[in-house]
Amino acid sequence: MSKKVISSPFLFLFLSIIYPTVFLFTNNRELYNIKQLVVSFLIILIFSALLLLFLKIINDILISICSSIGYLNSKFNIILYGIYGCIGTGILWLLFLLPIYRIIENRFILIILFIASLIISYLFFKRIGFKYVNLIIYILIVLNLIYAGIMEVQYLFLNKIHVKNSYSSSSIVLKEKPNIYLFILESYHSIDVREKYYNIDNNWLISQLEIRGFQLFSNVYSNYGNTLSSVSSIFLMDHHYYKSRLRQIPTEMYFRKIIGGSADSIALEIMSKNGYQFDYSYAIDYLYSPSNMLNSNINIIYTAIRII
């Protein structure tokens, strides 16, 4: 990379878009399939290219105007550097904070920090320029891509990992095939626990469920202490912790593949061979990694990457 390119403010603007994108893609790889990632990345590349083109046109117009009135000098370029630094810093803020801004309670402090960062970046880039910042962001992008490659190897390795299960999906024939609905009440404790430890009255909920024909069970607990572990054990129809083969792979990624039907999902295999189809259209993408078993029955939307 030439000295002129590495010192370019336009490179900083481009990297300000690409780095958060690569970072979020790397940290959300297990949530999305390759098609979703490619489509999202192409959209971001097109957007960044159009933004840079727009800014380049504005830059050339400003230079042309200032040159015609005799104001074009090194001081003017320094001011432009500061402005471009503010724009790039603002992009970094928006792309990193946009997915999680809802969880930040004090918006006033957030606004103050945002304005302060713009002022600091303006002064910094006027004085220092873009060379070192571009170099740092470029290195961060490369490191994230290396990490993403390692994760991809692990992801491919998952396709060869299988946990032995005492059930044989091919030998089970269902005599009855009613519709099955799985409701997942995220972080909702059992009725007994909510009443005993949190002093929450569940009588209204219980009565409403019973009116609608639901059968409720007391003293019911999840298999594990978090969502992915517990739900995946239902689809696996077995306990998965302490399986020797699971100690060398990223477990959350594996749990999503179980729930999505692409790895050891005995429950889905049994239902599929008995003629069931699966509608995951109401399931959040955090919960599962899509498989061919589901792709023919649901519409996969190319959603934007987000932090969970």
C-alpha cells in the first residue's frame, strides 16, 4: 500500500465502514449462513462506494471553488482533513452503537460523548493526519479476517462432528401426527420459581392458559441454565454436555446447528421422516442456524447483522 493511499482521508472513510462490518460479521458468523453474509457485505460495499464517490465530488467542487477565489492553501486542506476525520468517526460510532443503542439508558451522556469524540477527532486529524489511524484499522481488519477464517474452519469441522444418541430416527414411526407448536418464553422461569423467589403472581396467566385448554405442569425446570443449551437438548433428545467430542468445538455454534436441523437434531429428523414440515418464520435468527431441512419450508430474509 503506497504512502499516498495509506495517508488518504478517503481510505479512512472507507475503512470506517468496512472495519465495523468485518468485526460484526466475525462475531455473528454462527447466526447467519454464507448467502446472508455475502448479500449484506455486497450491500455495504456498494453503499460505501457511493458515499465515497459523493464525498469525492463534493471535495472536488470545494477545491475548485476555493481555487477560483484564491483561498486554496495548505490550511484549507488541513481543515478538510479535520472534517473528514469527523465524518469517519461519526460512521464508526453509528455502526458500532446502532445495534445496541436501545440498551443504553442515559442518552444525554451518549450524545455528549459523541460530540466530544467528533471534536477530538477534528483536532487530531488536523494535526496528525490519517496515516497511523488507517494503518491501525487496516491491521484490525486483517486480524478479524484471520479470526473469521479460523472460525470458518471450525464451522466446517462441525459438519463432521456427531454425538452418538440412543435414538434411531429411521426406526420411529408416529401413529398420530398432530400439529406441534414450540413456544419459547425467553428467560421465563417456572411458575413455582416465579412465585417463590420473585413474588410474582401468575394466577391470571394460569387461568388464561387453562381456559384455552393448555395443560400446566408444576416443578418443571429447563435442562440447562441458558437458552441455547436447553433448547438444543430438546432437539437432540439427549444431554450434550460432557460429550468428549464437544470439548474441541465452539458449543454455541453447535447448539444453533442442532436447533436448525443441520447437526444431530434427532427430533427434527424423526418428524421429517414422518412427513412433518417446519415453519421457523416466527423464530428469531439468534436461536438457530438455517439448514436445508428448513430452507425448503421457510423464507430466509437477508437480515442486517446485529449484536446480540
